[in-house]
Amino acid sequence: MKLTALNEVHKKAGAKMVEFAGYEMPVEYSGIKDEHFTVRDKVGVFDVSHMGEFWVKGPQALELVKKISSNDPTILRPGQAQYTCFPNGKGGIVDDFLVYFFEPEKYLMVVNAANIEKDWEWVNSQNDCGAELENVSDSISQLAVQGPNALSTLQKLTDVNLNEIRFYSFVVGKMAGLDDIIISATGYTGAGGFELYCKNEDTVKLWTAVFDAGEEFGIKPVGLGARDTLRLEMGYCLYGNDIDDTTSPIEAGLGWITKFNNDRRFIDRDFLMMQKTEGISRRLRGFVMLERGIPRQGYELVDSSGLVIGKVTSGTQSPVLGKGIGMGYVAREYSAFGTGIFVKIRNKTIPAEIVKLPFI
């Protein structure tokens, strides 16, 4: 297994370590529920150094990004980031990712850890325009500092005015005495905060400084377990669960990152436009359990007569709501908000209701 620069730090903090995407990663420290509420109410820090990073540079950089991205990178200004996905040429999704626009001829793609090799091969296979590509996944670490006190914590460590970094924008500046830190107002929790990119050799110093600065706010380390419950309460898609090579962004409710403006040509444009205009047979929807029960990935969704109408893609017990929540693809005729459905759990059918995301 690969190790992040913080592996020993996690173990000394008593983290429960698991294999994830080829890395040994912390799944929890003080407990998923405790860590979840730390992020919702205070400030928590995730080690997400397992994520992948690709530089796209040169005169043809924008041409390549335009081709392989469902979203429209031409609207970005320097210092802005964008959530998007790679259409796979067959109506599905290679991966979802972030693209950062540093300057003309310089972009950074941040991809999911489990898909680094797959994505790297995909981007290279589509690079018929000659953009300069560099995979720097093994040399960059990333910390996600999330929660209502994230800004107050990090402001102690930098002269950069963090209040001026708008959502999905970023700056490169000094943090904790370290140069060239990418300070990005992004995250996967819905609780606000920043993601910090640094060199591997600077990671332990940055982590330590962040925890010293956040001590007065009750800062804690947070593992992958709470990362999943936090993102699910917000209805954020997880690749491999809610989206994959067989799901289209239109089906997944990601029409907002699928842009057809400016006659921009991109992979699967015509197919996705057809889905948008003619409709789809299934939709990714959120649902809340009306009785006790926790939906899990793979559970069947059925109607009142027991007919299978879909399948759970993600599910958990929401710490904030105190109820079971889930996401899944359901037949279009059952996708209206307020529709009653049932989840099959151990041969029992538990009632649930289709709701609008986010859950909280």
C-alpha cells in the first residue's frame, strides 16, 4: 500500500487505518459521529493526499480541457476552479474532478484517488492536440480544513485575506511560513472551509500548524468515514457509487456541470444533448427513510407492489437528521419529490420518500 506523508501522524493520533484506493488511510479517530459533528459545528481536518493531480500546460492546454470536460472551462478566470467530469464517449463518466485555472496555458486537474491511473490513461489517449501533461500525484499532498471555524483557524497562519477567496476560487500564497501553498475555497462536506495543496515535504509542518491554530476552536482530525456521511448529507456524488462508467451526468443530476453553450464540442456532447432534450428513463434521487432502517449500496428500491424500480447507490444514518438517508437511481415515473417508495432490507420493505437534495 502507498502511504501519505502523514501516515505516522495518523497512527500516533490513534487512527483506525484501512486500505483505500491503494493507500493506507485513516477511516476514523474519535468516532464517525463525533468527527461528523466536529466538522458541522467546529472545524476538522482531513488528509486527502491520496487524490491525484495532473498539470495541463502549453498553448493547447485549453483545447484539451474543453474537449474532455463536460463543464465549460472557457468561462474560468485565473484563480477560479470548476467541478466537472470526463464523459467516456459511451454516455458514462470516466471520473468527476476539479479543474483549476492558474493562467493561460496552465491548468491543474484534481482527480479521485481510485481513478488516478485510469484517468491518466484517458487524458493521454484524448490528447491529440499536443497539450503538455504531467502527473504529479505522488509529489503533492492535500489537507481539507472544513467547518464553520476553518477560516478563523487558517487566518492565523497567513497574510492572505481568506475572506476574499470566494467559493470555488483559490490563491497561491504563504501558509504557516511555507511558500507556494494552493489555498482553495472548495471542499466535499458542505460545511465550508478550504483545501490546501502543498509539497509532500511540507505536509507534517502544515498539519501541525493548522492543529495548533485550531486548538481554541476544538479542531480534530477526521477520517474517511465521516467524510462519507458528510458528503452524503449534502447529496454529493461519490464515484464508484453514485456515478461511474454506466451513468450519464444527466441521469446523475449533473446537468449543471454539462454545458452546451458557445457550440463547444466535447466528448459525448450530442448524446448528452439528446438526453437533456428528449428525457431519460431513470434519475439519481435522494430519499429519507420513514421508519427505522439504514439503506446500503446495492439494496433494491421497490414500489408498493414489490416491483423493482431502482437500486441504492449510497446510504447511511444521517447524524444530523437521526434518520436513514440514501441516494439511488429510480425509474422516472417514481422520481418526483414526495413520491413514496420502499427499500428492501433483509427481505423487509421499509417505506421511504423521495426528497430534494441536499438532505440538510
